[in-house]
Amino acid sequence: MANLLWYLQRLTWTDILDILLVASILFWTLYLMRGTRAVPLLRGVIILIIAITILTNLVRLRAFGWLTQQALPALLVAIPVIFQQELRHALERLGRAGAMIGRTSGNKAAIEKTLSATVQACLLLANQHHGALIVLERETGLQEFAETGVFLDAAITPELLATIFNPNTVLHDGAVIVRRGRILAAACVLPLSTAFLADRQLGLRHRAALGITEESDAIAIVVSEERGAISVAHNGRIIRNLDARRLDAVLQAFFQPALERTLPRWSARLRHLLGKESS
């Protein structure tokens, strides 16, 4: 207790700032890795570091201590390689944080048109049991995947989407990428998810939808050819068996600007406080 008080008395504001920065970096690192495949791997690395620290401090093992000291630089290089996908996703989230509000709200009319046409097209395709995979681009560009398909740059309409995914057309096999209210390309090849899918009813379209949402912040809508079921994938997760109302609600929630979600609450609180002060 005396040692703790001795340390606290000698803390300066720079020491407190230093501790807060390190704590915030650790917190956001763990938060961004939450729910990803990196969690078991990170847990194993932490257990290994704790075991090595206990062995080297409690028992005088010279050869083992020398080996761990030599392996430490290699471990520092290996960690970014092992967690490269999670680190890339974290950096992409930081890069999108500042631009998401302005860009999304500025294209409100195009977004509304895109969502309405997508919902109507999915209903048509589901009723006809025509398989479809529609990818809605957001902040992360999908140009490299669009270049694998056929460039269209056409205005999005339910009829055009239904025609593209008609089994008798050449472009039906692949994904459609939509950018700012226009169909950028069709018959695009997407990366397949490597995650284990326990449900055997999820086919290649669902795996591709999960794969593109693992690589970017895009929204992928899948229409099952066998069952006519509609699913939405985002951030490596999938929401299944959606009807028209739920599909529209899910897409609206994903594309609703953050500014529109927070301003009404703050304005209501501000009006409430001003009303109290005036009274």
C-alpha cells in the first residue's frame, strides 16, 4: 500500500496521459478483434507470453531464456503478419469514420432509389425462384471486383436487376455491384468466405456474400434459387429469411446516416433543457 501511494504521489499529467493512451490503444485493439477469428489466436499468444514470463522469472533456465530473447524480435514481426486481415479492417474503419457521415447524407436521394429498387427486385426474383447476389458499395471501393465482371454503368431499376439475374441471360451467374444509385458491373467474381458454415443450405452465393463483407463494408443481398429466401450479409455475418418489410428495414438501418440517428435525440434533450431553464 505504501509503494502504491509512493507511485501515485509522483504521477504527473504526462504520466496519466501516457497511461490513458496505452489503455485506449489496448481497448480499441481488443474491441476491433471482438467476434473475429483472431480471438482464439490472440488468446493463445497471451497464454504463451504468460507461460514464458513465469518460466524465465521463477526458474533460472539460461538456455531457454536465451532462446526466448532471440525469438522475441521474430515474434514482433510475425504478429502483424498473423493478424494482417484484422489490422487491415481496423485501419479501414478508422479511415471511414470521418467520411461516412458527409458522404452518405450527400447521396440520400440515390440511396433511397437504390434501396427501393433493390427491395422490389429481390421480391420479384424470390417469387420466381431466381438466384441473385447484389452488392451495395459503401465507403470501401469495390473497383477491383467490378473489373472481374461486365461493366454496365446503368441506372438501377427493379426490371433491370430482374433481367440480369434471369437464368436465360449471360450475366446471371455472378454478382451485381451497385455504386451511388447505378449498376456498376454484373457477373462479378467475389472472394469466398473461409468461415465454417454449419448450415448446408448456404451455397456459393451466401459464401461469396460473406466473403465480400469480410473484405469491405459493403452490404450483400442474396436470393436463394432453391427456396426463394432473401438474406442480407454485413461484416461477415448474415441475416436470413427476410420478407419485404424486414428487408427494407434492415437496409434502411445499414444506410441510415449516423448524423440522422443522433441529432434528433440531442435536439430533444436540448429542447427539454431549454424548456426547464425558461420555466
